Amino acid sequence: MDNKQLMLQVKQWIEEAGQYIKDELKKVVKVEEKTNRSDLVTNVDKGTEAFLVKKINEAYPNDLIIGEEGTGRDVSSTKGRIWIIDPIDGTLNFVKQQENFCVMIGIFEDGNPLLGFIYDVMKDEFIYGGPSTGVYLNGTPLHAPEDSSLADGLLGCNVGMYSENYEHSREIASAAIGVRMLGCAGLDFLNVLRGTQNAYISNLAPWDFAAGTVLSQTLGLVCRQFPDLDYNILGKRQYFIVATPQTFRDIQKFF
């Protein structure tokens, strides 16, 4: 199976997962706290991950999987093909708003970006693709966004980073036209990919940035750890930035 066929296969799986989520929203959603009252997990997060893991294991039993809800977190090497799953990115939004959340999968092979998928379930907006296939938004080819400066665009920012001014994040945000806080990494990546936001800075786990990184790098965007380090798909949480090249250079001036 070539990468385009794989892309279409995974796209179908994620659309099926999206329908499962919509169906579950009609029922009583069971909510649990992870580390605090804003860090939630639901039976739908767990069910979505289980569904996707089952599909991957049946089709590609030798591939490795890292899932936010516990699947395969002991992966210790980037060798081979690794699937990184966020079954519901933006669970707090999912619980409180029943929108503004995404299903995301990033696929890497020997540490290199292969395919990425970000699906805004309730708006039915789906960005997917990779270096060998191109990137698509609901079937239409997506091209690199305009390489705008920080001063000419919007910046997505993690609320904790902003409030604590971590790595000058408040000053960086003040240099943009405006700052946006969406509570969903997938939506912020989606906005940067579409060119409606110049950059996104946040504290992200690999399942938060894997899919968006594949798509962003394919379109020539910069993906780095703060202030200018390689990201680590097997690491823990990382202070992360995705930006247009010019905006990234502008942000670097703050360090």
C-alpha cells in the first residue's frame, strides 16, 4: 500500500471515529478528572482511542502506537512506523461546549513525518496529508500560507504560558495584532495551516503536536521546541511553536 492509499484508509477510519463521537454525544458522557478539574477524560476519549487502535492493529500489526489514553506509551525508539493518537483533542471543550475539539493522528516512519490528520468533528473540517501526498482540506489541495510577520497576524497561545509570561510569551503575543486561546491544539494548528493565524505557542505532549507537525512541515512551516530545539515525538510535554518562517524569526528576537 502506498502512502496515498494509506492516507485515504486512515481518513476513513477517522471519519468513522467522528461519527462514533457524534453518536456518543447523544448519550450521557462519563467524565473523570486526570490531574485536575480542567484535565478531563471521558468514556468517549477512551472508546475513540480503542476504536482507532483496533483498526491499526488489525491492518498493521507490526506498527507501534502511542495514544494519549495509555496505548503503547512505553515506545522507546523511533525505528519503524509509529502512530501517535489524540482521540479527542480539547476534551474540556468537548465536555463543556460539545464542539471545538478534534481527532488527530500523526504517523512517523523512522522518526520522519509521514502522514498527519486533524479532524474538526462538529464542523466537519478535515486536514490530512504528508510530504509524499500533499496536504488537503476536505479534498481540496492546501498550499503554504503566506509568510507573514508576527506584527501582521494573530498568535494562538496557551493560557498558562501567557499568564506566567513563560519564555516571553506575553510579550510575543503583544507584538502580534491579537492573541487567541482556543483550548484545542488541533484547531490552532488548523488555523496556522490555513493562514488565518501566523503562529501557535503552547505546552504540548507528542499526541498534541504530532499530526499538526507532519502537516505544518509539509507546507514549509517551522515546528520547534522553545526557544529553538528539535521536538521529540517520544518525549514528555514540550514548550512548542509552529509558525510561518518570518514569524518564527520575529519570535526568535525575544530570546
